[in-house]
Amino acid sequence: MEAEQTLTVAERMRAGFETLTRAERQLADAMLANYPLLGLDSITAVAAASGVSTPTVVRMARKLGFAGFPEMQAALRGELEATISGPIAKHDRVKDRWARAAPDTHILNRFAGQVEENLRRTLRQLSPATFDAVAALLSDRGRGVHIVGGRITRTLADYFFTHMQMIRAGVTLICANAGSWPHYLLDMRPGDVLVVFDVRRYQQEMLRLAGMARDRGAVVVLFTDQWGSPVARHAEHAFHVRIEAPSAWDSSVVTLFVVEALIAAVQDADWQETRSRMKLLDELFDRTRLFRKFV
């Protein structure tokens, strides 16, 4: 199986977390908190930073399916290369892989097949408890909700905001200009929710925003990819979504699937209030005559 189709080291750690010993869990937590950089250091440095022994590092690597620490480290190096690849390098790599795997398949079928695989693999990794916890946070009318996306993902943030703002009050879309973010942080209260969209190539300013929001008592929810944005170190909850596609660009289909499922869950959490809000919105649209009605 091709490298990009296998589980990442982080996915292996999360999937097998319950099978690890206490020391191995401590190691996994440390590596996930500084992923993948900690794992790229020497085995003695990894052990020291995690507060475990070097044999523990070796044992966990083997439990995760690697021959040893060097093989796990090689996998991490490959992941790091994948996360910093630009569209041109990604296109050349993906085109070569798909040409060998399915040379005569139409792009529609290739794309559909990869999206289906992304969905299956994401759902296998996605915890229903995490989903329910995030839905409960977003449904709590006592919490403000702040949503931000990056250069590509801000369209997802905008889509999420548009629906959330129709469902409940207290929802803010943070603009793309990082220079204005202190103004948004000023209005974040303890217990508010910051929803961050950040996929490869991760944006450094997102990490700073998430850290400052957490310092102000906000709960950070992250939508990211299978490798994981550095924002994860500040996130209470994270959705790691598969984004591979036979394209120079990553796919947002499965991320949108999770977003729409959350919208449905929040909408139903207090339908009567949501219904009243949407009814009033329709009345306001009628007054503006923005949409044509057929009677």
C-alpha cells in the first residue's frame, strides 16, 4: 500500500492508545503534543522529553507496527515532507501514483474512489464521543462561538458560520486579516468556543491565535488533516479528516461532511429556538424581497 494510504503515526497512536502501558501513553501524549517534531529527535532526546526510558520508546514503536524507532522516525519524516509540499510537488507525486494505480480510470471515478476512501478512514478514526462533546459546546447558547479559517479553509469557515449564525446567536466569523485578530480576542470570554480550520501547509498565525484564545479561557476545536496542525496542542477537541485527492489540491469533501453533521446536531439540540430564529430570518428576507417567492 502506498505511504499516503497508510495510517499516520499519530493515527496509529490514537487508535491503539488503550492498548499502551502507562509509560507508553505518557510517551504518546508527549509526541502528539509536539507532533511530529519531537519524534524526529534522537531516541534519547525523545525519551528524556517524555519522561520515559529509551526501551519504552522502542516498545511503543513496535506496538504501533514498526520494526523499531528508526522505522517510525522515517515514517514521521515522510509525513513532515507531505505536510509542507506545495501544490506543484503534490500534483507530480499524486499524478505518478495514480498513473500507476489506475492509468485508464476517468478522473470522476478516481476522485470519487478517493473521497469514499477518505470518508471510510475518517469515520473509523472519528470518535462519536468527541463529536457529541463538540456538538454540546456549540449548542450551549451561553457560550460565544468564534470561527476562523486559513487561506484555503476560510471558505469552510464561512460556510460553517453562515449556518451556525442562522441557528443561534453569538456566532462570529473572524476575518482573514491576522492584524485585526486582537480585536476578536478582546471579546472572547472564558468558556467561549474557537473553531479553527487548518490543514497542510499549516499557517503559523493560527497557532498563535489558538494559544492566545486558550489563554483567555476559550475552548479550541480544530478541524485538520490526518497529519495534524500544530494547533492541536492547544485544542480541547480535534477532528482529523482525510484530505487526499488525485489533484494538486487537497479535498474538503469529508471535512464538509463532518461540518454538516455538526450543523444538523446543533440544529436539533434545541429545535424550537432554532425554528423561531429561522422563521424570523425568513420574515426579514421577505421584507427585503431578496428572494423571489412562487405562490
